[in-house]
Amino acid sequence: MSDELTRRSGRAELAAWDGNEPTTYSDLLEAQACCARRPRGSWRVVELFGDSGPFEAHLRWTAGDGAGQQVFVTVPRNTRLSVFARDLIIRAANLCGAVQSVGCMVSDGYAATLNYFEQRGTDAGQIGGGAGTAHFEIPPFGRVVHLEAQDPLTLGNYTLGVIDGMNVLRAKWAGNDQPQGGMPLGGALKLEVNFPAGAVYRLVHALNL
């Protein structure tokens, strides 16, 4: 029998996003298993939904006696993911230029899911500027990554590289010659993007979650 959660749903109104990287999150849900004498966790299906546009969700959870895990998910409107959790915290940040209400619902069970996390090439004020190099952290549960540009005809002017834990560049691909299905992250520590002047681009990570 699954361990009952103290809460199963939550909702928050998110302020309009100004286009900068989101740094302020609103709490959607904080729940703990409450019924078992020593709850070890159960599979939970988490549904995330927004009223009008995209948002970013940050989930943290624990199971058993472990220290816990976390994941960032970019949600275009609605998504679903499964975690094995005893305690669960969900927060959200708006990616829409208008105020919107977002929410979550949690049920017991497991569902195979496919989710993504997006990193935008805007955090160093590079849009509309000159050519340069940017580095991006590997997100939790990242599996493969794909580079996309506002103008696909300029992809040949980008490169996407993988830097390992010894700070060695292990692989580099031209933006218009990326592996089918994306670049496997393997033992990557960070990603390196060389971009042209006026670049507007994003990295889309497929998640093992």
C-alpha cells in the first residue's frame, strides 16, 4: 500500500516574466508521506499545468534514507513525470510575458514520461551582440542535448562542445551537423557553445525522467 501524502495538489499565480533567466520561484506544493510508520517512498505521477503559456518547474524529493534528488523541467503548457518519492517539493517560475496561474496534481502510480529542459543563450546579454563563447551546466537527469538557433540557416556558424570532468574538450560538433537525436552527454561536466554575432539560440536537453 502506498504512503499517503499530506497534500496532493497546489496552485500559484506567477508574475509576468521580463525575459531574463528566472531566478525567483513560487511554491506550488510541499508534501510528506504521513501514514506509514517508516515511509520509504512510493511511485508518484506528477502532473504540471499552466493556464496560458510556458513555465519552468523545479522538483525536489527524497525516498528511503537518501539525501534526495532534484530536477528542472521546462513545461510548454502541461507535462507529466514520475518520481519515487517520500517527500516532494515543487516550485515554478514563469516563462511567459503575462501573469499566469500554474498548478500541480500528484497521484500514486508510475507512468513512462518524456520531458525536456531548455537553456537559452541570453544569460550573458549575448543576444544582438558579437560572436563569442558561452558555457552551460549539465542539468540533473540530462541525457542528450540539441542546439537550435532562431535562424536555422546560421547553424553552421555555431559549434557545440562537451567538456569532461578534467576540463578537457572531448567532442565538438558543428551546429548543422549534430548527431541525429542530439549529442549524448555521457561524462560531460559542462557544454561549450561558440556562437556568431547576433546569436539567438537555445539548448534543449532530453531528460531521463
